[in-house]
Amino acid sequence: MPRRKLAILAGGSYIIIFFAAIFANFFVLEAILQDPVGTIQNHHLTVRFGIIAFLVTVVFDVVVAWALYELYKSHFLSGLSTYFRMMHAAIMGAAVFALPIALSARTAEAILHQVDVFNTIWLIGLFFFGIHLILLGQILGKPRIIAVLLAIAGVMYMVDTAAHFLMQDYASHASLFLALVAIPSIFGEMSLAIWLIVRGGKEANA
């Protein structure tokens, strides 16, 4: 496949991941956390679409991993970066198994337990995703600002996952960690997606 088409495919897939993740996280998981029983019983179809949205992110994560590998396969870190992103996709896919079980739960405690299982497994996957972003920043090189933001986002993903498991009072600092992860991640990854669609593949091989 021509490099230009690979770049557009990677960027377009990133956009799909972005919107699917927003729906699944902020319109479905947040609703479950706010009203576990009511959301499952009265809005079960929305929850089912949320599960599908998470699966969509996994599918297109694999597409992005493959497209980026093909785009930058001449770089010595490309294979390693791809493996870490594939590990993230596999772990994310495993995490989604917890959510359909929540549909058959009848108590808030049981529902929230399944969401907690999902979040815990997902956090582990994000640690490996962070490594991928750090490597991707090295592979990309230019635009420099995007490469730096990706690397920072990668470090923050790893720090946030570690903090979840190491800090007993993580909840007291959750807002700070969310900002530290979200700001470089949103700006870095969305900038990468747009750059790939607009300019990607036009430069010489990395």
C-alpha cells in the first residue's frame, strides 16, 4: 500500500478510536458509575453499544499498529513499538469481557465490581500503550512538537498506572493524574492523527 494511503488509514483509524472511546467512557461507563442499577436496567441498549464501541477501539488499534509499522518499518524501533501497541490492544480486548457480565448483574455492588475489573485490566494495558507512545515519538521525530507530546503522554500513562497500584490515596489525586495524562495525550495523539491525514506519507522514509 502506498505510504500516503497508509498514513490516511492510520490517521482516520485514530479519529474513529477517539470518538468511540469518548462515547464508551463518558456516555456509558460514567453513566454506570453514577447509577449502576438504573443504567443497566433502563439503558441496557446504550450499555451494549458502549461495549461495541470499546471493541471498535480494539479493532482500529490493531489497524493503527499495522499501518504505523508499515509506514515506519525502516526504523529500528518500529517493530518493538508495534508489539507494545498490540499488547495494549490484546489486554484491552480481554478487559472488555468484564462488561457484558455487568449486564446480567442485579446489584450495584456486582455491577461496579465488573467495571472495576475492566478498569484494572485496562490500566495494565495503558502501561504498555505508554511505552508504545514513547517509542513512537522517537520513530516519528518530526513534527518535533508532536513527537515530544507523544513521549510525554507515554510517560504519563505509565506513571498513572503505577500510581494506581502504588498509592493508597490515589483517589485524592485522581484529578491531577487525569490532567497529566489527558492534556499531552489528547493534544499529541489528535495532532498526530490530523498530521497523518494531512501530511503523513509525503515525507521521506524514516
